[in-house]
Amino acid sequence: MRSFPRKTIVAVFFIGVAAISGELVEPGLVRADGAIPEANPLSGDQKAIREGKSWFRGVCAVCHGGRADGQGERGNGADLRKFNKGFKAYVETVTKGREVPGRIQSMPAWGAVLKEEQIYQIGAYLETLAIDGANWKDGVHN
């Protein structure tokens, strides 16, 4: 049987406790004050984009369509290629949901289902689909 130095065992224990308690997170992703950054910290991260694409197809595509064009199986969701309200509004909408006056369908709240990192990953993927007029970096400019 292989033995490990005491320092290694203690370090592994504390890393495990931190991971279980949620204190071990990717730096810069989740802020202590819960503030949402102006721009997605995962923007352009190829691994995050791949993960986001997978999450989008599994969770979002049924309403928003496989190409995020709003042509889903369950009616017409928003065309996310044109999303122009900024990253913060995107995260708040996905987390809390959104009622749109005049529309039968509403955006359900996914905050209890998706982790913040998964929401950011989906956002990183959606940024790659953006068309003219979209604004994923910050709020709408008038």
C-alpha cells in the first residue's frame, strides 16, 4: 500500500471540504457579493462554449430552436441570436424567468435547475451565434 505525506492528506481533505461547501470555484466566475459581471467571463472559452452548446440543446432548444432562432418545438421562444439587453439581463432572465406582455408563452425561471456556471456556458455559446444588433457585453445603448 502506498503512503502519502501528511501535508498531502491534509491538503486533499481541505480541498474536498471546500468543494463540497461550494467555496472552491473558478476564479472570476462567481463573485462573493453575487454581482453579475457586465461581460461573460467565459466568453470565447472554447471548452465553455462546447459545454454551453450541449446545455442549450438539452434545456433551451425545445423553445428557442436548435439554432437559437426562436423556432422551437414548443412554440416560438425569443430569437437569442438577436439578444440585445446585455449579459447581466441574460443571466437575470434565465435565473428568474420573464413574463412578456402580449405573449402566451413565458420564459420559465431556471435558477433552481441550472448552476451559474452552466448559465454562463450557455451564454458563451449564444454569443457565437449573435447576429447584427445583438449585444452580449453590457446593457442596451440608446
